[in-house]
Amino acid sequence: LAKTTQPISMDSYEGQEVNITCSHNNIATNDYITWYQQFPSQGPRFIIQGYKTKVTNEVASLFIPADRKSSTLSLPRVSLSDTAVYYCLVGDIGDNQGGKLIFGQGTELSVKP
Amino acid sequence: EPEVTQTPSHQVTQMGQEVILRCVPISNHLYFYWYRQILGQKVEFLVSFYNNEISEKSEIFDDQFSVERPDGSNFTLKIRSTKLEDSAMYFCASSEREYGYGYTFGSGTRLTVV
């Protein structure tokens, strides 16, 4: 499983766009990139998943450059309720390892008024 | 939106006692998991379960732990002879398919061993 590196913490203000970058230099050909969000005392929540280029859903966008050695989660116009820990995970959907997720420390995003 | 339901939300137990944490996964999901998070630390994988058997387990998941799907809806984690260091949030999760996509976590059970 590819190791990921992301900032420990980030600060932002309401209404701003937040971009969280994750490095995964050893990503394998079959690996997908998945982001989760976790609020205090709650379970992680799936945000978005992608393989290459750009993926967008109602919550966020995920930008993946051609070399796939990094990815950027973009949260448009954040609000106070987006204050959470954001995790970047990389792994192979079909690796027959039971689908376990390996979480790092994540990025603690703090949104201020 | 379908949810993974965990009970109880908080459990306090004495050291050495057995506890059973319960989970109701999303009904059409096939893969089930337990994770734990010690306060201030990372979310850690414990075990995955598919087709009524364990698919993979971590080093943490030793003989003290067991999982069961006693019927078509419940998924349980049993911890025997609890220790102080078992105090953590325990999260159940389920998914339609392996790895990442569409994983849904429950809100967790906070286990406190005293």
C-alpha cells in the first residue's frame, strides 16, 4: 500500500476555497486515491475517489496530475461545519486484501468565521 | 441515506470483563469491518469480514477479539478479558465492494475500560 503524506493542519476562513494536497510518490498502477472526512467522535465519511485527472461531486473536487504522485482535494467555499480531519488514502480496489483502509494522521482543517 | 448503526454509543466496563459491540451494516452491503481509534491517534484497521468469514485481520486482532454475524443483519465484535488499553472508539463499517469506495462507517462505540 502506497504511503501518503499530507499537511498536519490547515486554517481557513468561511467562504474560502480550501485545497489539501497529498503526496503519494509510490502509487501503483492499480491504485485509486480516496479521501475521507472525520468529525470529532464520529466515524470517517467517504468524500470522493478518483484514479486520474479530475473528479467532482456535490461535496468536493479531486485533482490528480498525470504522474499521479500527488492529489489535491478541493473544498469550495468552506463553512464552519467543514472543520474536520481529512484523510488521503491510496490503494488497489481489487487487491484482495479484504478492503482494509490504512489511515494516516490526516489533515486537521480548522475553518474560522 | 442508509446508515450503519452501532450500539451502544458508550460502554463502560471493568477490566477483565467481556464486552460485545454491535453493528447493523447497510442491508445490501457484502463487506464488513471493524476499526478502532484510541483518543488522539489514528484510525486503525482491526478486521474485515466477507462471506461469513474473516478476510483479513491486523496484528491488533489477536485471540482476545472475535467477530460474528449471527443473523442476516447484525455484525458483532467481542472483546474478551478487556484491558485498560482497549479503551477506544470502535467503528463498524460496511461496503458494497472491496476497498474504499462507498465505505460507510457507523458513529462508533466509545469503550471505556476502568
